[in-house]
Amino acid sequence: MDNTKLEQQRKFAEVVEALREQPLVSHGGEVNNRFGSSALKVNGKIFAMVSSAGEFVVKLPRQRVQELVASKAGTKFQAGMGRPMQEWLSLRSDSEQEWLPLAREALRFVGGNS
């Protein structure tokens, strides 16, 4: 595993540790090949994960994703379906965006506490 993926996993572990005790939040556990298998979920719905490509991915309102894409912080996530998902942001590996604030934002969005 290359250093970038190891760093991404370390950063995601920090996010998991910070959010796992929040009400209704669960963590899928170890990484495997199933989509979202290691994701953070609220009420069973994914709000943050590391993709199989090692990218940090969060679910946010469509307009927020558009803002972050326009600022070049990331791209719309594609889950192998051939088209970008409008409410999912994949952070660029060189993005300066902090992961935890984005994960908290995603938790509020998916959990219904916008």
C-alpha cells in the first residue's frame, strides 16, 4: 500500500474516532471490496467513507458539492456507474479541506439536522 493510501486511512480513522460516539452513528469496520463497507453511517445511511481508490468521500447538499468542486477542493464522486453523483464529493488528495468539519457537515445533512 502506498503512503498516500496509508495517510488517507489514518486521517479517516481520526474522523471515525471523533464521530463514532455521536447518536445513531455507526462504523462499518474493516475495508473490503463492498461499497461502503468501512463507511460512517447515521441511521444506516452512509455519510462519509474512503473509496476503494483511497479518496475521502462525503454526502453533502448538491449546492455545497458544486461550491467545493468550483473551488477545486474535490470532484463529484463516481461509484463506478459512469456518471458523477450530485450529492457526493470526493476530495482531491492534495485538497487543503479539513476532513472532520466536512464529515460533521455530512453527518448533519444525512442525519436530518441541517
